[in-house]
Amino acid sequence: MTRTVYVNGEYLPETEATVSIFDRGFLMADGVYEVTSVLDGKLIDFEGHAVRLERSLNELDMPAACSKEELLEIHRQLVTRNEIVEGLVYLQITRGSDGDRDFVFPDPETTKPTIVLFTQNKPGLADNPAAKKGAKIISIEDIRWGRRDIKTVQLLYPSMGKMMAKKAGADDAWLIEDGHVTEGTSNNAYFVKNGKIVTRPLSNDILHGITRKAVLRMAEEAQMEIEERLFTIEEAKEADEAFTTSASAFVMPVVEIDGVALGDGTPGPIAKRLREIYLDESLKAAI
Ligand code: PMP
């Protein structure tokens, strides 16, 4: 089946969808994105992603490409047209193209943003075998820019981080800045010690994960203890367990950090329980 994608108001076969070579997303990574997961053919936390998208656009002085209602309709259309039961909807909005290359932002009155959405079919997303095994991570230096709270498409360093992890025989990397863990290459980072969940507080240093917000709320409702503070990779290595959260992998247990096994080297009970609660609650609230 040829995938149907959405580009600037049109639903097209992926082979017919085009964007200008002068698009600022292509030339300057001048764009933002969101990834919303689909379970049971429904969108998980669409509202959270729509709100964060609006914030990212505002922070970059980019006009909204369409309303929240239109955005929801496009997501639903793509899920239906591509028969997605489990998978992802990727959305990207860039500052568009004024037909040339210039560092100065084009006039938003005359240059419209580019909006692109496509689906990724991922059968077995919820029942992911990787979550049963748990992830091995390495730590690397965080050399990204200072506005990680904006979900921009500048993903070269996170991509390089994943490659460094792969080369080291691991699954992913956590990033370290000034001696403290910021987050994972594409997820928020947590460890658990003596039943307490520790994660870095929100700031411009990390992406304000939609899954992070939901998981912390659910952990609180389940009477789990949470502490938001800076932490080192050494603390995480000495933890009882660790995990990451993201919209595409939900709650992912971490079983090894820089070659050091956590606990007995298998997914910890709190990570497993949070994954179950998150999937359960999110499915109930999916639209
Ligand atoms: N941090 C970074 C750097 C990310 O790229 C992501 C995923 N996009 C996250 C955290 C997790 O955010 P979310 O739960 O909204 O997917």
C-alpha cells in the first residue's frame, strides 16, 4: 500500500509529495516537529502534543500553519487512510521558502509555513520486545544548543549519539552537561533508588516531554515518591533501576549504564509498573 501523506493542504501518495529545495527546514533546520503515537487506531495525548507545538512555534516567532481542530482532523485522516492500528504520526512545520537562501527570516505575511505530516506503521509498538529486555545506554557529552525545550528538527547530534551508542554495542545514549544528566538522545531520563523516582526538573536544558508529564502524574497518583533534581551518571549507575520516557517508546526500562548492570540487570519493578499504567491509562484517554 502506498502511504498517503499530507503536505500544505493536500493528501498525496508519498511519491508525489514535494517540498521546495529552498525550504528553511531543509537549508537551516528552521522547523519544529511532533510525534504522536497511535494505539488501537487512536491518538495518544494529542492535546499535549498540540499545546507543545504551539509553544515551539511561539518561541521561534513562527505562525501557526493551521488550527488545533484542523490538525486533529489531519492526524485522524492519515491514521484512517493508512490503516494505522499501532504506529506514529510525524508532524513537521517549517518557516517555509521564499525562493532563495537568506539568514534573515522571510516576511510571514508573504512566506507561508510548510506543513508536512506522515504516518509510520509500527505493529507491536505497545508490546515491544525491547521493553521486556530493557535498554543498555552509554553516557556522552551534551553539546546541543541551549534551547532544548523547543522541539526543533536540529537532530544531528542526537542522531550521532545514537550512532555512538550503536558502535559501543548499546541501544541509546544519555547526555551529560556540567556533570549532570540532561536527558536521553530522544527521551527523558530517570533513575529509581530506594523506591524514589529521580528526574531532572524542567528548564530550557531539556525537552518538556509529553510522556514525562503524563508518567509523573500517574506515578504521583500511584503514591510513588518523585524527586525532580539534577543528578549525575554515577548516581544513576548505583541506582536500583532506571528508565526513559518518550511518545514513541512510552516507558522504556534501562538495565545497563556505561557497562554497569542496574540491579539484577533486568527491567525494574517500578519501570515495568509505570509502563503498564501508562499504556493502560493512555489507551483509555486516546481519541
Ligand atoms: N527529550 C528529547 C530530546 C526528545 O527528542 C524526546 C522525544 N521527542 C523526549 C525527550 C520525550 O518527549 P515526548 O515524551 O514528548 O516524546
